[in-house]
Amino acid sequence: MASLDGLLPETRLHILRCVCGGAARLPAESLVALAQASSSWQRLSQAPEILPFRARLTCRLLTAGTNYKRCGEVWPPAAPLDAHRTQNSQPLGEQDFLVRFLQTCFRRRFPPTIEFQEELAEVRDLNSWLQWVRAFRDEHFSLDRGHSQLLAAGDSPAPVWCAAATILHGQRVCVVGGGCYSYEQANAQTNLVEVLWCQPAVHVFDVRTQRWAQQTVSGAPPPPAHTYATAQSLLGSRWVFWCGGYYGQVYNTAWSLDVDAWEWRPLRNSSSEMPCPRYFAAYFEYLGALFAWGGRSSQDTYCNDLWRLDRSRAHQDVIHTEEVRATGELPAARFGATLTNCDNRFAVLFGGGQWKTGGLFQSDEETFTLDFASFVWTRLQISGPRPTPRLQHSAVNLGGNLVLILGGYEAAKRKYLGMEEHSVLNVRSLQWMRLQGPQLRPGAIVELINLISRQDLNGTQGRALQFIEDRQRWQVRLDSGDMMIRAQNLRVVSQATTEVGTDAMADEEEETENSDRHIPLMLSQTFEDATGGQSWFCGRFPSARAGMALADDSGLELSSTRRSFFLFGGAQYVHQDWYADLYECVLDRDMIPTAEL
């Protein structure tokens, strides 16, 4: 190794690039070893293109202390959310809503419901029945467990998905838009229709004080759902929102929010060319312009055209849009995909698909790059463990040609994807990376380690059942009985292959194939723990969900040795679970794994 220290810095950096290009796992063990050879190698390994291969990705829950989740079948949406009704409908009456609540408890196998059903069978009049069900709901789903009015620090946003988020100077995160759905009665025959509830307010989270605040804004706000599933980007003080909406209302217009003056402004398009209205388009920023590709325009219409929005005159409330005539191997039309800018050289298109007649979803499993110099599409031939097909996921460029894919929805299995389904694409070597280490989650086989008061139990194996929020410990089933253990005293031996409830674990019943196979527990935790010295992940990550808002610091140039982004909200829309928690994910030079060395 001493002979390598005599090499020129450019040569050593080239060696590090070659090691990264050949790495099949994260973290790259050979790179970690090379970086620790001397101080000069360590400095070079902190370059933005090298750091992701040697540092852990650490995630922390910023809004700890409250379960930022609302089950829509337990508590209906409420103010400050605004309902966007496209037809004459009315909210469900209390009796109908409580009936749906009980049906949900049975369908999602909520254990206390079994005993409660026997008690409820003795009730003979409607008023008593309503009183009993109200009391049952209040007992198990009180304000700090599931109500839309969260007991939060500050004035927090409501649980929503498909919101937009951006990072502001002063360690602040701003969240705009998004929404959630509920069911209402459409007519006297009690037919149900779906209604979107929009988030009209602007919220700012101060990372230093760990508090939310609702920001007072002026100007005419965007129309309903315009900031839902929208293409958006912050340039200077102008945060631009383009297209967006949902199947009930679609847009191709643009609005801006001045984050200095906190004023909404409609933007006039000076072009005669403009895209058709669409939502869930894939988008990215390049050289100050906002690009949008694909999306869904109507029930049966999907797009595969590429558009550019020039916002250089946004300070004058003017934009200019034009279609970009890309060539090459053109991707098929799809919505719910991501298009990720990789160091202003190319963008990576991943995920998405189309809904087909009969409710089937056709996932697009091809991955493409869009070259910025020529605007040529290229279909990638990628090796390594292929990720699960998905839509409505999040993606971020970590540097070094690494693209991280988080969350999303696998429509074929009605499954929302969590930490064990996160994937990283190494675009330089054209391979999906292996992320080391199984994760701590319900069903995992764990080994007890580093216990001080019960050293005799160190090395004992058991099964993790569930995380108990109020005790901040895992319930672990051992041969001698259940124990409450901290996450740092557990090492994951093997990962569970299915998501099952604690009652199913105890009975060791085989999970059946049905549409609710991957349904979460009603009071399941909102995060997943990542532990273990061999894992590239560390900390607490969002639980399985789709539609998270991602705020990336890549354009702020805050640090050359630290890479971070934030994740907000999301949902398991099929199961009516909506989230309002906020996470910070960091690639830091101080988080370097050394256990393997």
C-alpha cells in the first residue's frame, strides 16, 4: 500500500473510480480499506462521486414522539384539508362510518376486535351499539394513534401523499400540496364515490428546533389539486409548480410560490406550444429549466413526450414551454415513474406503468437514460438483482452515478414497498447493487447482543414481533417467553419473507394468497429500523408506502463531504393509511463502516 501513496492524486482518484465502477455491494469493502490506507487516500475518498460507495446512508425520524399516521377508515379527513367534489356527494353519516370502521378492523385482523364482537352481540338497540363502537374506537385509536388532528410539535401538516417538498436555507424544509381520499355517499341508494381532500396550506419544518409552523402566504393560491402529483422545482426564491392534479381535475398550467415574500403567483405561458394536461409526470431540473416527461392525462390516456419549461422570466410571472424532440430508443408511455438528474450529464428513467381494462396494472420494467448533450434515449441492459417493479416511488441521485430508489407500490401484488425493497442502480457499471444486511422488522429472526443486565441471554435467538412505540423497544419472542429489547441490542440473523401479524406468528399459520396479503397492521409503526454493522442502511426509515415527497440538497452545495435529502408523508392508498412524518437521510464522511475491517 505504501507504493500507492507515491501516485499522483489524479491517478489515485482514477483508481478509486475503477473500484467504484466494479463494486457490486454497498458499502464497497475494498474502497473502505483503500480509504483507510492513509490520510491522502481518505481525503480523495470523500469526493462527492466516491463518498456514496463508502459511507452509510443514515436516516433519522425528525418528527418523533407522535404517530404521524391517520387510518382513513378510522377517522375521516378534516380541516385544514379541503374536499374537492366533482359531483354531488355527502360525507358518510356516523352510523355508516362506524360500520366501515368495524369492517376494516375485521379485514385487517385487529386482535381486540374478536373479543369486542362477542360483547357487541349482546347489544340490542342502535344507540347502545353506536355508544359501544365509539368507545372501542376511542380506546384503541385515540388522538395520538390515529386522529387527523395530530398532537405534534407546532402546526404540522395533515397526513397526505403526493405533496411537494423543498429545502430552504437555515435548515428548513417546506411542504406544499398533496392530499388524501375518502368515500362519500353519491345518492339515496348509498353508492359510494371517492373524494380528494387537498392540502391548501404551506408548512415549514425547522430542523434545529424540530417544530412545524404553518406559513402565512398571500396572493391567489393555485386551484384545487394543482400542487398534487405535480412537477416542481425551486430556483432562487421562486418555487415553480407545473401540471399536476388527479383523475378528477388535470392541469397543464404553472404557478409559483415566492419563498422569500411568501406569495403565490400564476405564471403566464408565452409559448404557443404547451403539453396536454397531466399528472404524475416524471420530472427533473437541468440548467435552471424544469423538464417533465410522461404522466397520465385521462382515464385511458398516457404520455411519453418530453417538455421543457424555461423559468428564466419567472420573476416577471412568465414562463415559456416547448416540446423537446428526443430521439433514440423511446420509452413507452407511463405514469408514476421517476426521472433522476445524474450530475447534469444524463437522467435515469425508472418505474411507472399503465392501468389496463379490468383493473390490471402493466408495470414497465425497462430502465432508460436520457443524455443531456444530445437528448437521446437509451435502454439500459443492467445486471445484478433486479428491483421489484413499482410506481409512485421516490428516487434520488447520491453522486457517483448511484441512483437510490425508495418505496413505491407494486400493483400486481397490491403491495407497498419498504426498506427491504430499496434499490441502488450503479449507472457507471450498469448493475443493481446488493445492499448488505437484513433489516429489523416484524418477523425477523434476531440474536440478542451486548446485554449488560442479562448477559446470560447474549447469543440467544428469537423472533421480532413488533415495535412498542411508547416503550421504544421491540417485543421479541424467545423460547422462555417474550421480552422487550432495544434495537441496539438486536442483530438480525435472517429476514422475514412475509408480513404477518403477531397472532399469525404465534399460531404459525401459513399466509394465504389473497388481495389483502400485504395489508399492514392497523397500529403498526410508521418507521422501520436498520441495524447491524454490515448494513449500508442505518437508523429509522419510513415504513412501506408510496407517494413520498422528496427534498434534495444537491442544488444547495451545502457541504462537499455530506449528502442529504428529506422524505415527507406518503400513503398506503389502497389501505387508506396516510402519513405526515418527516425523515432526514444523510451520507456523511463520519458514518464510515469499519466493522468489516
